[in-house]
Amino acid sequence: MAKFTLASADPITVATPVAGQITVFADSTDSNKPKYKTSDGIIHEFGVGEWKKYTIDFDDAGFSTGTANPVIEIESSLSAGSVILFIKKKHSASFIGGSISVANISVGYNSEFDDVLDVFQAPADTVGILRSPDYSTIGDQASPSTIDLKLDLTGGIDTDLTQGSVDIWIKTIILI
């Protein structure tokens, strides 16, 4: 395993295949734990990854397609070389309305979708899913990728929904 040692807190700018730059700098409290700042200003430790939260409600623009299986994009610019380590799904309000009898959501990456969460059932403190997804493909190494959310309904269509909210947390790490 490589050990990083930086001589000073002066930033070192390195080229990256995505637009913008990554600035590497030493942590003033532990120079053996270098960090990097992406072009969006977020600071990360090498090898740790980051959690990002998305809240999706029943009346979001993507859920007005008039279909039983809408797919909406929840992340349009996942950094090049990103790998999804974990996905947590937890709903705070059931997805219900009209004659809908089943509502499931899943998260998609490179057109593959993970395990479904039943979001028709009543929410509770212990109802949710935390998993490491089993995607068979990797994200784009040179360009940003997208992450999608798919809602599968039985007994109705997305415009029948009258309530529903789900939080999705995704932990990623960049491997380039």
C-alpha cells in the first residue's frame, strides 16, 4: 500500500481526465492523510469516498410521464472513474394514490438496477435497504456518469400518486 507524504500544505495541482482540476493538499493535523478537493469544492480523503443524499418526492417532474414505470435521473454528473460502494434507500412517506397496490423503487447505474425497496408499505424506523450493489459494469473512466431512480407501480400510473417520499444515500469513491 502506498504511503502519501507531502512536504508542505502548499497545494499540488494534478491533471485529471474530467473538466476542472483536483487539488491535493496535506491535512494540517495528519500529513499522512492527504486529501483532495474536486472542482466542485468538495474535500475528500483518499480512499474514503463520500456519501451523497438525494430526496425524491412523488410530485417530482420525472413522475409525470403517465406510465407505470417512470425512470428519473437523480445524478447527472457522477465523477469520471467513480465506483458505487453502497446504496441506502429509506422512505418517509408511502407512494400511494388512486388504485395503486404496489410501488417499488430501485437505483440504476449504467442501465442496471439494484434491489427494489417496497415504498408502498408504511414507513418505519427500520424499513429500508443498505446494500453494496451488484452492478456488472463500471462507470465511465473518462466522462461523468448518471444515476437513475426507477419507480415500478402496479394498479396505476405515476400521475395517480398523491403522496410519497424516499431518501437515497449513495457512497462513491473515485478510482482513476
